[in-house]
Amino acid sequence: MRLSLVIKKENVDLEKPVNKLNNFLVLQKRVQIVLTLLLLGSFSQIKAQDRVPFDQGKKYILAKVSVVGKISFNEQTVVTFSGLQKGQEITVPGEEISGAIKKLGKLGLFDEIAFYINKVENDSIYLDLNIVELPKLNEVKIVGVKKSKVEGLIKDNNLTKNKIVNENLITTTKNYIENKYKKEGYYNTKVTITNTPDTLAGNQVNMLVRIDKGDKVKISSIDFTGNKQLTDTQLRGAMKDTKQKNVLRVLKASKFIPEKYKTDLEKVIAAYKEKGYRDARIISDSVTYNKDKNMLAIKINLEEGNKYYFGNIKFLGNTVYSDQTLNRYLGIKKGETYNGVLLEKRIADKSKPDGEDITNLYQNNGYLFSNINAVEVKTVNDTIDFEIRVTEGPIAYFNKIYVTGNDKTNDHVIYRELRTKPGNKYSKDELVRTIREIGQLGFFDPEAIKPEFRNVDAAAGTVDIEYQVVEKGSSQIELQGGYGGGGFIGTLGLSFNNFSARKMFDKDAYKPLPMGDGQKVALRLQGSTYFQTYSLSFSEPWFGGKKPVQFSSSISYSTQFLNNYITRDVDKSKSFNIFTVQVGLAKRLTVPDDFFVLSQSVSYQHYDLNNYNTGLFTFGNGASRNLAYTIGISRSNKGINPIFPTYGSEFSLTAKVTPPYSLFNGIDYADLGNQEEYKLRAAADATAPDANGQMIKQGDYLDANNNKVATYQEAAADPALVDQKKYNWLEYYKIKFKADWYTKVYGKLVLRTLTEFGFLGAYNQARGVVPFERFYLGGDGMAQYSMDGRETIALRGYKNNSLTPVNSVGDPIGATIYNKFSMELRYPITLKSSASIFALTFLEAGSSYPTFKDYNPFDLYRSAGVGLRVFMPAFGLLGIDFGYGFDAAPGMPSNKPNGWETHFIIGQQF
């Protein structure tokens, strides 16, 4: 006799098991249970008294469970998960078999589960468990979207090879893709998924995902009724993420996202609360879809209510701060128009973790457990009285502070930056500042730094803080290439930003170099056919290990050969060599606040010219020396992401000065040209007479027209000899100022404003301003090579160095003064650790001048444009800007704008 029983499996969640069988979701399919009783012998041998009703079942001792069917799992493992054990007493039919089926069904691995009675011997029963596995995924094909999107969809849905294919996987994948494209405005997205058995791969299927996005559904109109105090335009403006179609809108598309629409309805009410209409409410709203036009129309019916004003505001429960202090933070006076949004922000501004509100006032002074609430206590006509109820609670202290996630960076590098020390009074401001300091190290993903509160104990007044960090690539390799000065210029730079000098002799630490102590070592090589530059630098941010005093040092050498820009011939017998060494210290200050840094450095440069006669200097042979002291004061509180700061500012003022040699060396530089040793003399015998018919021999004195004269008093001064004396030790002072602000203006949109100023001056006007250390304006600002200490200043929309003063033959001679102004609107596309990408648009203006007398801060070259920045740990910072110069560059017709220029930034990081 065979008995078959069919039931439907329930959906049951399965907790995480101990082996790989349970990595799958719950199966939502019918499980057929076939319980077949094959009794040996004939019915005539079964006595009537041995028979039992079916609903009661009969008890047996389970002798064995055999797994039959083609399966990929271990037989004993499957039996173990069924819960059946050899030797246990079971009832057939009964709860033990039913329970085994449920347990196996929870695994979500099987399409069918069937128990058969193999045989019965006395009171022992032998069962066969026949199971049919669900198919596994062989390959996935997605059609209907761009190829570049396919890999991301497969990854997001975890459609990996050999994954169990069940209804839950299909439904989840379908819903994810449809919701994803609906959020992008494709409101009618349809996804169909079909699975085809793979005849060559056993129990596997090939999945085909068809995506029909359809056309984007735009919002044709957003109409309001019942509004008299606020216009439709004002209310539409309050809806930040739900916009009606407008060809002039760039940053926000008119797509409809239900979740954001609900949030925007709340913002409409908030707009009324800001204007005093506390009782404003939405009576009804509707979203109507026009299939023919593929557009949505939104209608919102409002009830505005009456306008209210603030009445008496009373503080209760405050003992730490006086009413006067809290009133100053609240900033709301009796009789002002009611503003519920402002009141909420003054109590606790959730949009600004470091905002100046009453909650932060308490939180920054240790009152972690404080609670401040504004309560309406009386409403008379149009006036509302409030009580600000303060529960101060006990003072809290930091207990345990620890950091997790730093696999490469040593603990002490992070802990020395922490401002939340064990035993210190709790301060939210110090917590926010610590997040900024860790992010500014450059070793971690700043967007992923999360402080977690642990063991918050109000009774003990303590809290533990765990900072969770994610390491990112901090070492860089710079690869640049481009044309400049008539030839190709290549650059290779290695920068190890988390170096460890103390592990240099530990061979196990080389992976590939010893890392983890926050030091920086950089090697840079740059060159072409006519010049080479080599530099090596080292810096330690905590010199001595106890205080934030940064030590830096560098050494470099460069050589420049005379190059013909037209023929590109290089004469290596004519060279200009520069040797530079520099050491410096930068100390973090505590006054006026600890965002200030005082930096000082001493540098020495030796310039050696060998038969190098160009328009750059008046002398071709000789040497110049540059011993300079640089002091600077700076303040930076920008944060939190150094790649994409969203708030704060950075200011710096530096002065680079040399000793005033002319004050104590006794040389009259104005009279050098009258002295015999600086007179112009013939370098060789002439082959023809001069203008006066005299033959010139080597050493004869010459006038300015190269005619022979009898005495040195009649001879002209030799510019090369005079300048060689003037510039044997460079004498100058150089002042630079820079101010940089970052401000969130709307959502994720950030405004960056920048101003720069630089001036190069001389102590002794008779000695003049040196031809070194000058400013070269225009272009991308990427220095190609530095022959003379020059500084390249970017001004997009113009060619490199094109806005720099020139000499009489048109060669750039550098500026002694410049100013520049810049505005950038930046919008992040993604700030993930794998890639930070943001777009920008800019306006710039600036100019440079040969002397201070020529300085006119309003005579500027203007430009505008757009750009893109991409930062990836594998490639570093990559950028491109398209700038349009509105004004004619020097040497161009005055009525013709410079036009479009393309600028590149190239780098790599690993």
C-alpha cells in the first residue's frame, strides 16, 4: 500500500548555520512529501488487531536514513540537518518526519523533498530520503542597459556563479533593478528574468535578465491650491528633490521618487513654519500619471492657518548656564514672527554637528546626557509662549578610547591625533575635531570614519568611544608628461606618505617599504633632452614624538642645457646647474587657537652658469647663491575630506627673506658701472676696424657701441660683470598671502572661493629686484622645471606662463607682483573610498606685473569654465579643465579673446 500526502511549505527564516549549506535564502516553493508504506508480506498475514488508524500513526525505531537522488552535498550532512538520528523512536506518519521536512526546507536548497519507507523489520524502519536540489547559477546575461552598467548590476545583486537560484533570488533581483531605475526617473521600468537549464553543466541554469527602462518619467507640473501667503514658486523651491520640468534646471532633474516626495511634503510645511504659520497642513495631495505623455502631474491642497508670533520664552532646569547665556544662543526675542524651524535649529541643529546651539553648548562641556526641549505652554490669540526645559544630567567623561580598522598604520600615529583622551570631560566639539584630524592624515577614507559610542553609563558618568577607520592607499607614484619649452617633459615621482624610518633595518617590514609611522619620503625625477631635476625629501610630523612639531628636509639638483627652441638642438657644453638644500620646522600653536601653525625654514641654493648666455640673465658665466629664511603663519580648519572639503577655510601668510648684504658689505652698487674692473672690454682681437677705423685687440676698453676707447673712464659698463657682482649673493624679500574658503551652499553643492597675492621686493633699489624667485602666471600651474626659483601660478583659460611680463624681445622675465581671484562650484558625483569624483565650474581672474608701479588690482585677465576631478587609490588625482579666456593674452590683438584652453592634471597613487 502506498500513501501520498502533499502539503505546502511555510516560509521560515533560517539562522546562520555552521557550514556552507546555509548560505542561501528560504525556498518559497511547494515541497511534495510522499510517504509510501511498503509493507513486506501479504495483507492476509497482518492481523486485524495490529492495524492502527492513519491519523494515529505507528511507532518504529529508526534504523537508517539513506539519501537517494543526485546531490552535490555530503549524505551524512543532509541527514544531520534533517534532525533525524539512528536509533530514535519515530511515528510514521508523525511529527518527526514532518519536522525533518521543515528543517530541510528552511535551508532553501531543495526543490523537492520526499521520504519513502524502504523496509520494516520488526519494530525497525528504514527510510529513503529522495531530494531534488535547486539549480545553481552558471552565467548571467543582462540586456537592455549599457555594457558598462552590467557588471555593477551583477555585483549589486550578488549574482555569482554556483549561487542557488530560487524564487527569492529572482524576486529580490527584479525588485532591486526596478527600484534602482525608478529612482533615476524611469518610473515604468520593467524587469523579466528567465532561467534556461544548461545541458552541459549539470544542474545549472543560465539567467537572462531583460530590462526595459522605458522613457524617463518627468514631472510636468506641481500645482498648489489653498496657498495665499506663500506663492507656488516659493513652495516649489522648498521641495528640494521633487522638481517640475524646466529646461533651465541643471542640477536637479524633474524625476519622481516617492520617498523623497514624502520628505519634500514635510519641507513644504517647514517653509510655512519658517514664516510663522505653525498650523499649516496638507489637506490632500495627488500624483496623476499621463501614460500618453509619460508625465506626472502633482497637485497639493493646503490649509495655511493663522500667522503666529513668539511670546514669553522661559528656561527651566538650567543651573550650569544662566538664562542670559541661553538666550544669547537661542537668539529669539518676544514679538518676532514664529519660526519653528529656526527654534529647532537653535535648540539642536542636526544639519551641523559643530553648530552653535544650546544642545552643543552643553555637549561641549561634558553634559552628554543633557536633554533640551521646547514646549508650548500657552497660546493667546496669535502669540505662543514657550518653556525651554533643560535636563542637564551628570557630567560625562571619556573612559576607554580605541581605534579599529588600522591594519597598516601604527596605533600611536592615530592616538597622538586624538583629542578625546581617557579621563577628559566629554566634548562633542573635540569628538568632531578628532574625526577631522584623522581624516586629514590622508591614510584613511575620511568618509568612512565613524565614532561609535560604547558602554554609555549615565550612573557612572562614562562613555567609551571606538573610532572605526578604513585604510586607503597613501603612497603615491606621480607620472606626468607634456610639452613645454619646445620639447617633451616627463616626470616620475615616488611619495611614501606613511613611511617608517625606525623599521628601515627590519627586513620583515619591507612590503614593499617599511610603513606605518606617518612619515613621508618623496623622490622626484624630471627631465627631457635639455634638462634633468632630481630631488629627495623627508618629513616627520611629530619630531621628537611628543609634540606636533613637523620636521622637514629636502635636497635637489638640476641641470639645464642650452636649447634652441626652433631646431631643438641641445648644446651640453653650455649648462646652468642648481643645487638646493632645505630644512624646516612647523609647530602647531595654541594661541589664538590650535588651528594655527607657525612654520620656519632655512634654504640654500647654488646657481652655477657655464657659458650659459640666454635672455634670462645678463651674464653667462659665474655663480649666484641664495641663502634664505622663510617664516609663515597659517590656519586651516577645512574638513573633513582633504579631497573634497565641505566646510572651513585655510589662510596662510609667508615671508621669505635673505640677509640684507648691502647694509654691511660696503659695496656701492649704484657706482659699479664706473669702476674699472666692471668696464666693457674686448674678448678677442677684431678682424675688422671699428666705426672709428681702429683695430680692436683683446682687453681693449669699449664703449656702448663696441668702439675702442683709450681709457676705462670712457668705456661703458659691462652688464654681465655688474650683474654678476649684484647677484653673487641674492638679496630680496618675498611676501605671499593666500585665503581659501569652503561653504555648502545647497545640498551637496560646495562653493570654494580663493584669493592669492604675491610680491617680490628689494632692500636696495640700486641693487634692484633679482631676476630669480619671480612669478609666472597662466595655464594649469603645474611646474615643469625650476631654473631660477620661479613660482608658476595657475589661471585657467590661458596658455602656461602667457600672462607673465616679457622683455623687449618677447621672452618671459617673470613678475614681481601678482594677484588672483577664483570661485569654484563643486558637486560630488561619488566620494567612495574606491573613487572620489566631483565636477566643478569656475570663474577666475588675475594678472601679474613687472614692478609695483605697474600694479593695478582691477586690470585683470578673466576666464570661466568647467572641469572634472577623479581621485582613485590606484591612480591618484586625475583632472581636466576646459577654460575660456575672455581677454586677449599679451601679444594678441586686443579685440580678440584668448578663447578655449584645455588643462590636465595627471597623477597616480597606489
